[in-house]
Amino acid sequence: LMNSAAELGEYIRTLKRENIRLHIDSHHMNMHDRSALALIRKYKDVLGYVHLSESNRYPIGYGTIDFYDYIAGLSNIAYNGFATVEVIGYPSQDKAAAGCLSALKELEQRYESRIIP
């Protein structure tokens, strides 16, 4: 049983298989991993999937997760795979989706205007 993305990243490395990749999930990483930025950098060689979800499953920005670290980490490693967002349709499905997209674009703009060492 593995509880953290770091534990799974280490395990995947031992397998040495190109068809088995690390799937990070911000909702669960918020509980079990210390730094999204550091984890993304450390496991870039096995990272294959990204799932973004707020701590309370509401739209991004309505919970406690700092998604800046995710955007910075993914940008730092030039991640070009898919990223999905899981969100409760609050206050409606359309507004939740639009709010998440807007928040992610804002985070991306913040990252582009700042340098992360």
C-alpha cells in the first residue's frame, strides 16, 4: 500500500517500464506529500498524468491548495501531457468549469512573470 505520490514515484522507478507512469492528484497530494513543486521536479522522468482538484473539490481557488506550485513545477519540467480538473459544479457546472479555467490561466500568467529557481 502506497499513500504518497513520492512512494509511488520511487516504486515506478524500480519497475523500469515505459508504460507505467506516475499519476499525481493534487487533492491527495495535499494530504500526503509535502511539496508539489519538489515532487514534480524529482519525478519528472516517470510523471505521466496530472489531476488537479481543490482540497474541498470546489472550483480552484475555493479551497486551500496552492496550485501555483503545480503550474510552476509542470512548467519547469516542460510537461506537455494532459491535465484534468475534478470539480463539484458549484455554483453551477458551467460557472465551475469557467472558474477553474480562469484560475489556471491566471496561475500560468503569474508563473510566466516570475522565475522559480
